Amino acid sequence: MSGKVYGVAVIGLGKAGRVRVRDLLQYTSHGDVQWCLKGFVSRRTLEIEGAKQLTEDEVVTREDVDAILICTENGLHERLVRKGLENGKHVLCEYPLALSLKVAKEFFEMAERKGVILHEENIGLLNDYKEQLEQSTPWKHCDITLKGSYNGWVEDHKTSGPPFVCNVSLIETACHLCGDVKAVGGTYSENEDSFHATAHLETPDKRTVTISLRRFKESDGREKSIIFQLQDGTVLNLRPSKTPGAKPGLFMRDFYNFMEEVTSGKIDQEMKDRTLRSFQIAEDIHRIIMPKSNF
């Protein structure tokens, strides 16, 4: 192993943040790369064995912290990403990286100038779905569906981003599996108990993709599906082939990818291009389905 041990800190201890802290304490190396969890930031006062609670300013100014993982609600991402980059830290941020294409571009440019890595998480792509699709007969239509609940901020389009920015991972999934797509239509409706947003996308050869996003004040849980209608009339319902609960988990595999970028000194170009293209598509969709909104 190399002599360098990278100091890492986690900001935000919601579900993702807690998993990140747990895994970073359990796994401290991957191949020749070593790291050490220096601490975490939370609005709550918490005690976690093996991890020290730090302030936000400590995390971005301490010389022994090389990288920060941002796991907060969406509305805080832009301020924290900017603060981390300005202080020369490598940054991994849960999606969405920002709330607009303009700011996302600015962040990648800032990372390049500072000579640090900027990585947007999307664990929904860490599977063999693309391989399953490539082994099937050609497809003609894809339905990507997500149903979930409100959580106190995801339903607030002003602070968390409009539907397909807040849930930009759905568009990233379409780009990853279906290739080059563009927005051609969609709908949006809401009432006091829920909202429903749809996006209609199209490939250059006129194959179609529909993304349906529903959020409810009260829900039985989160459900996501990706279903392809194939040209031979059959249906491909994509399911993970890896055993649920397999170790390391998806968040840790995402961290491994981030650390490969850090050690190589190069931002993953495919991730960057997909991230920026997905923001562009999201904004195109919102101009169609929410033309009077000013996000």
C-alpha cells in the first residue's frame, strides 16, 4: 500500500450519512488506497464510537481532512460543495450536485481550477442493468417509475429543486441505459396530499422513454421500477442480480469509485458528462411541465 492515508469527513447524518460513517469505520482501504474517518458533522449532538463530531468549519479547514462527503438535504448541497471546493477539498456529494445546470457547471470548473475531485453519487447505476439490456433483444420503449413519500424537504421545490432536479438520478438512469435522449413532453399535477410529474424523452432513432415520479404525504414506502418493452413483444423488468445485502454495500462501492478518481487526479469524465447532460434535460422538462415556475 502507498504511504498516504486520506482523511475523510462526512457532513450530514441522515440515512445515507449514517451508512457512510458506518462503512468508513469498517472499511479503511481498497487496493492500495487507505483512508481514515476524521469525523462527522451533524446538527444533532451525537456520540458514535470511533468517530468524532466536528463543526462544518473544522471539516473544511483542517489540514488532515482531504475529502468531504456531503449527505445533507438538497437545499444545503450548493453551499457545502462550494465551501469544500474553495478550501481545496475533494468533494463527494449525494445527488443532486446542485439545483441548476449553471451551478453544476461552475462547480466542475472550480474543481478543475483547484486541482481537486468533484463526484456526484448515484448508487442507482451500480448494477448490471446495462449488461442485462445489452444481452436482450432491441428495445422500443422504457418506463422508469418512482413512487415515494414526502420527508419534510423533498416536496419543497423551491429549496430542494423542482421534481426532476431533486430526483435527477432518474434522468441519469435514462441516459445511462438508453443513451442520448432529449425532452419532448411531460406533465405535472399536485394536490394537498401528493404531486405527480412525468417526463417524455426520445432517442435520436425515435425510441421513447417515460419517467413517472409520484410523491405522497403518506406512502407505504419507496418503489422503483425500470421496465423495457422489447421489439419482439416481450418485456424486460430490470432487477439487481447481486444478492441484496452483499458487502461492501452500494455507498461504499460509490466511495471506492470516488477514491479512484482522487488517487488518479482525474474527474470521471463519463460521470461529469452524464451529470451535466441530465441537468440540462431536467431543465428542459421543467420548461415544458412547469413553465410559470421560477426556480
